Amino acid sequence: MLQDISPHHFDIAFEKGDGHSPQAKDLVAAWQGDELLLCGEKGQSALPTVEQCMQAGWDSGKLRYLFSLDEQAVYYLDLADTPFPFPKSCRLEKASSLREISPQHLSFIALVSAHLHRWYNAHHFCGHCGEAFTLSQKERALICPNCGLVEYPRINPAVIIAVTDGDRLLLSRYANRPYRRWALLAGYCEAGESLEETVRREVQEEVGLSVCNLRYYKSQPWPHTDSLLMGFYCDVEGKTEPRIDENELAEAQWFLREELPIEDPKQLSLTQEMIATFREGREPKSKQAEA
Ligand SMILES: [Zn+2]
């Protein structure tokens, strides 16, 4: 999946931000609107180093610690607030195309920096009293010096749902969205709802079916939509003919294991990995099926 970048190691812990100062070899994720500064050609992209940025006349005191990749810290700068000149051979790349850049560990950290950039960029001022936010020194948070409001990065919990019926898996296509591949059902958690309740509600709303025997599979940070995805397999219960919500879905259809389409061989998304896992018969089985 997108976040599986071993042997590289991504470390989001905030402690390193405390007193950490930018070193020449560290990296910079500089954003201008919805575009990230990258150097190198497509296919061989890289984030500019602090040294490259300093050579272009940047002030390292303006850099904000984000996270680390292996031994390199990654710092943030919003070029819209601080318009430093671009370092040599750097270009801007749209956030929407960061999923396609390689190597994969760069694609992943670039997308995580996009998630944090959107959050910082949308929270210059306190939403309660309008005072300018200040940065917390002890955690990744923004604090209002006037009313004390604390704002944390927004992460939306959502479920990915593989509805099964013996050797069949239910796939669907979205209506009115650019994404045209077959996918699993999915939906965001509502306030006051457990993940299990979200699974049951979304299946009922989107295809009019009941499910049981929920089995948790894996989770995936999905920075494109500021989300945390949690994947579940479950069994259809009672009637099996889907009745689709046409506002959400264009179609829904059962596929036998061997007929399941392989639409992304790299399996960057939890959805595509869960489809492939079912195709190979390696999904977590229900207790009923084991008995
Ligand atoms: Zn306030």
C-alpha cells in the first residue's frame, strides 16, 4: 500500500520538533497554493534540501518541523506567506499528481505534507474568536492565545467494506466522480457511531443489504482526503440482490474470486489490496466459515 515504504522509515513523532534545528542535509516541503516544490525530473523527483534552499537565499528560521524520513528531518514552508526564490532546477507539482511520482517513499511523504499543509493553511485564525493562532511547543497543535482554543490536525475516519457471499465479493462503481474503477463500498463515520455501526449503515444505505460477521483487516492513512481508512470484511445476511443508491453509486455487482478485476497491480490503496487478498482466498475468515 501507499504507506508501505520499507526499508525507509517514516516518523511523525513531534518530540523531534522540540528544539530541532534544520541541518544542511534535511529536506523542505514548500507549498504554494496546491502545488509542492520539487527538484529533478519526473520519475526521479526529490524534495529540495535545506542546503539548496539556503543557497537560494532562504531563512532557515522560517522552516517548521513536520516529520522525519530515515535520518532526514522534513520541514514545512508556505511560499504564499514567505515568497522565497526557487532553488536551482526546482519546479512546482500539483498535489493531485503526487500519487504518480516516484520513488514511492517520496510520493507518500509528499502526500502527508499536503495533508498538513491543507490543515495549517486553513487554520491561520481561531474559529471561535478570530485571534491569530500560535504553534503549540509540546504537540502538533495550534493554540489561540486569546480564548485558549486548541486545534489538532483534522483526520477523518472512514471504513472500506468488502461484502462477501461465500466465494463472491460485492464491487461497485461511483456515480458522478472521476474515479471510474471498480471499488469496495466506503463511507465516513458519523458523530456518535462505532466503526461497526458505520459498516452496517453504509452497506444498508448504498446497496440496501444487511451484513454480519465483521472482520477487521488493516488500516491505511489516506492523505488525499485527510482520512484514516479502516478495512473490514463482512458476510451478507438475508437477501443478496443489491439495490443501489443512485446518488452515490452507478452500479454494484457480485464477482467470483477468480473473476475479480485487477485494476491497480501496485495495490497502493487499501481497497485494491483487499480485492486482491480476496481473489487469492487470503482474507480473514468468519468463525462460521471455519467451523
Ligand atoms: Zn480564540
